[in-house]
Amino acid sequence: MPVVQISTWPIKNKVALQTMMEEITRVVHQTSGAPLDKISVFVNEIPPSHWADAGISGSDPDFRERSRRLSYEDDR
């Protein structure tokens, strides 16, 4: 029984979320041969304040730039 877990920031467009889960299920079915009723997809929506890249919180106003740092020296 394949179980796919996705962690993402909140997805506001529920139609897009449903489409994503359906497409993931389709690909798992096609590539593994698992029956559709045995494939589970879980989406964990995590608020930006509970997510960090390179130690920078997703709620930081400069997240896009600062989260690309490669070392702590890059913060200077």
C-alpha cells in the first residue's frame, strides 16, 4: 500500500490541491501498479512560521533572499 506524504505551505486553491492529490495518485498507480484504492496521499500544510530553510523562518520578510544562504557568513 503506497503512502505519499507531502509537506507544504498552506494551499489556498482547494481545486489545485485536489488536482495535485489526484495526479500524484495517478502517477503512483501507473508506475507501481498498485490499485487505486490502496494508494493514500497525505498533505501536511505547515504555516510559514513553522518552516525554515537555511535556518530562516518562512515568515521572515526577506525569506526568499536570506534562505538561499550557504553559510552563516552570508548573513553579513
